[in-house]
Amino acid sequence: MTAVEGTPPAASTPLVAPVAEPLPSSPATPAAGAKAAQGRQRRRPVASWLGVTLRWLALLAFSLLFVYPFLWLVSASFKPRSEVFDNRLIPRTFTFDNYLQVWREAPLGVWMLNTVIVTVLAALTVTISSAMVAWGFAYFQFRGRKALFGLVVATMMLPGAVTLIPTFLIWKSLGMVGTLTPLWAGNLFGSAFYIFLLRQFFLGLPRELFEAAKIDGANNWTIFVRLALPLCKPAIILTLLFEFQAAWTDLMRALVYLRDSSDFTVPRGLKALLDRYGFGGEWHWEIVVTASVITTVPMIVLFFLGQRHFVGGIAGTGTKG
Amino acid sequence: MTSGLLATSKAVRHSERKSAVSAHDSRAAWLFISPWLIGFAIFTAWPLIYSGYLSLTDYDVINAPNFVGLDNYRQLAADPKIAQSLGNTLYYTVIQVPLHVLVALGLALLLQRAGRASGFFRTAFFLPKMTPPVAIGIMLLLLFNGQSGVINGVLGWFGFQGPSWTTDPNWVKPGLILMSLWTVGSSVIIVLAALREVPDHLHDAAKIDGANSWQRLVRITIPMIGGTLFFLLIVNTIASFQTFTEAYTAYFGSGNTTYSNDAALFYAIYLFQQGFEYLHMGYASAMAWVLFAIIMAVTVVQLVLSKKFVFYLGGHR
């Protein structure tokens, strides 16, 4: 792409006094320059002390803002029905009943099992297939490679709504609507975002290594499985984590494909509980709150298990694109 | 001399590599990418063509599609719910996306100076992103509840009478937008990574020239991370045009019969209703294509603007 070096941003110019005007222009008088510098030095300690304090207050306030809803939710899940909305952080009456009641009222165990099946299969299939495809694009040179990879990238921009209905009709014609299969089986064919991510990673590996293995007689599959995949472990883990989260939290597909409560995933079940116990007339928000906690906790655990990978992986998406 | 030698040896190596690409290798390459090729044919190319065809038909899943020409598109132009859902979606996008990017930038700037504690704060900022969107929709209903929600409780401390965020049509979208900012964490991490790539010497030079921190932010930092900010702008625009789960959870489905949810009727929700609740699959397909066209147009405009305004470090991206 074109680099417009040296072009200052057009916007915002009138707002700010020209600062870094022509650099070599000498200060009007040396004395004035020195005086200004002195003034800055004297002012600095107070200003920076104030700045640091404000910054820490802001950081703490925002952290509270981000963490508080969790604390509220967890706390509410231990309150009896009449106190759910009292907005106290520590329950006045501490009870474990809500958890027992959710377990009795909803087939939560079945929903959990369904979700685990879907997420594990979705994460494994998409990782294996995307890694294969990414390796195909990264290692080999073949006619049409660039154009095809451009197509991979282009599909990332395609809104899901456009393919939603025909994809539903495909699964319907296979008799799979009402089963868990449509929630993960599309992942057998790789996913553009992960292909892009893994290819970037493969391109960073030293090619000489693979050429050497080839001379030693290793075939293409061996090179991929024994050499490339182990070297790309961080990206593989990242793909697994990202897809695990995506599959665990997906509601749209569950709404489209699942019919019976016994087939529900946890997000779909949670929506059903909200419809029934929330504003559905029964007004048992303590059940909805508790089920929300149960749905969310596995993701929090997942984050703490893979925190390093999550943060590193997300940081990379913005700058390497 | 040496550089010439190097160049030739490079060229030799290059041609060796080229000749090493045998027919066998190229067959292997196609085998490796075959999963994607098959998937693209079945789950992207075919659905794209077929939904284009369906958009020209009446189709209720039970009876065969009945060709009606451009009727769906004509109907769409006259459907008041289309105008309404499109309006809601635009309202949401125009406010949520810039706000999202600004908040991400602000928080990243704060984090950048947090020193050793930045890891702790980063975790706190990111955690909400792990919450399933269904749970976020539920939390919206609870935290923003007009009578008993925490938000209005806190506003009450300061003497403000908070609105009925979840039932007043004027306040439903602002509530959804504020709630969506709770999951700004991944964008914060992206901006933070970009900030760390801005070379220190630029700031040092500006400091020597007497630039204050606001001037340095506007003149150096923001232009240097402009590419990343535009990336966030584009990605979030595409996502927010398709926003569905939080609003659907909070305001739609079989439960809600007590109050009007027109204010939360986003385009993707109306599309879902048409397709899967009323089984107007032809009409929903036409809706999908209109959305596709809008997103494409907006993205192209954004890309053109980004080329005009953004300074790319290194210039090879």
C-alpha cells in the first residue's frame, strides 16, 4: 500500500498550535529558551505527581466498572428471591438454594454435555483443518496461490446473514436440523480467520529447516505433522482457545438448528430460562442469574488457563493485519 | 561489488527453489488446501448463489420456491419495519463504533503508563469479553433496570433520576450501546500493542521541541497508530451492522410480551424473524443481500478514507 510519509494528519490542525514546526529553526534568543526549559523543570514534579494520581484513580475506577457486573451477578446468585435486586455486594441472607433449584428446574447437565461436545469438536476440527490449509498456502508455491488466498481473506468480510438461510437448507436436506452436527461440522473445512492467523505464523518459521528435512527424505505430510505443527504450538493453542470461546457462546446457530430442550446448548438453554423465569411472567430472576453465572464461569476459567495466549493473540490481530 | 554478488547468489537460490517446485509438490499443495476448497464450494459459493436466487422467490421451506422476480425487493422498500430496523441499526452503528474506538484508545493510553501493574488492569479490562453475549443481554436487563438497577442507583447518589433504560424506547439503544462498551477489552489490547510500536525517539524529539502531552498525542501517537484505529473502525462497523445476540436476548423471543421492543429491532433480528419465525425465506434472503450491499459500500468508503488519512509505518503493509 502507499505510504504517505511526512504528510501530517489533515484533521485537527487548527486546534493545536504548531508545535514541531521546522525543526532547525533556532530559538529566538538562547536565554529565552533556557528560561522556558527551567520553567518546565520546576513545574514538572507537581504536575506529574497530580497526573500519576489521577491516572491511578482512573485505572482503579475503570477496573471496578469492568469487574463489578461479575461481582454483582455472582453475589445475586447467592441471594434468596426477594433480595436479588437489593444491589448489596454481600448477600444479607446467604443461600445455595438457587444452584440446587436451577439444577432441578433445568436439564443443565444435559445442556453442559451438549455444549462440551460441540465446543470440543468445533475447536479440534477447525484447528486441524485450518492448520492444513494454512500450511498449504504458506509452504507450497503453486499456480493461483495468491488469488486463492485473496479469496480466503475476502470471505472474512462476508456477512454471515447472506449464507445463513442456504446453509440451513443444506443441513435440512441432510436431515441434521434438530441435531448438534450443524453447530460444529462446518468447521471441518477450516475457517478464514484462523487460516490467515496460522499462515502468518507458518511464514515466520525458518524455511531452511523444512528444505533440510526434505533432503533427508521426509515427505510433505511428515514435514507438516512432525516439524511445522510442533513449531507452531502457540498459534495452535490460540486457535483452540478462540474457537472454544466462539462455540461456547454462540446463540444464533443454536436458535436456528436446535428444537428440543434436550438438544440445547448452554446459551440456548439460558435464553429459554430467561424467557420462562425472567420476563415470561414467573419472575424468578434468581434462577436466571444463577444460570448466567454457570454459563459464564467456564469462560472465565478458560481465560485464566490461557491468558498469555489470549492477550498475545489479540494484540497481534490489529498490527499484523 | 559484494552487494552484486549477494544479489546473484540470491537469484540462483531463488531459481533453484522455483525449479524444486515439482508437479508432485503442487499436487500436495492442492491436497493441503482441499478442505477449504470443498468448504468454500459448499458453505460459501453455493449459499451465495442460492440466496441470490431465493431472494427472487417466495419460499416457505415446505413448498418449492416460487419465482417472483424483484417483488421481494419492492416489498422491502415499502416495509415500514425495514426502515425502522435499518434506522435502529444505523443509530447503533454511528454512535457505538466511534465510541468503542475512542474508549479503547483512552483505556489503552491509561494502561500504557500503568507500568508493572498494567498486567493486572489489562486482565480486569479484558475479562468481560469472555462473557457469553446471552449473559450480557441478561445483565443489561438487570443492571439497567429502571427501578432497581445498579446504574440508576448510582445515578441516584448524585441526585439524577435515571431513565427507564430497558422499557423507554428513547433509552433502549443508549442502554445497549453502553452495555456493549463493557466488552471493549479486546480492542484495548489491540490498541495497546500498536502503542508499544510507536518509536520512543519521536516523543523524545517532540518533548525537546516543547510539545505538551496533548499535542504529542494528537500529532504523533494517533497518526502513528492510525492504521490500527482504522482496522478497529472497519471491523467493528461490519460487526455492529450485524448486531444480534445481546438485543435479541434482552428484548425478543417467546418471553417478552409485556412491552414494545420496536426500539431494539435491529436489522439482523428482523432478518432472523422473517427467515426462521415467519419462514419467509425468500424475503429474508433479499434482506440479507441488501445488508451485504450496505456493508460492502460502507467498507469501501472506509478503506478509501483510510488510504487518504492513515500513515502506515514502513509502508509495506
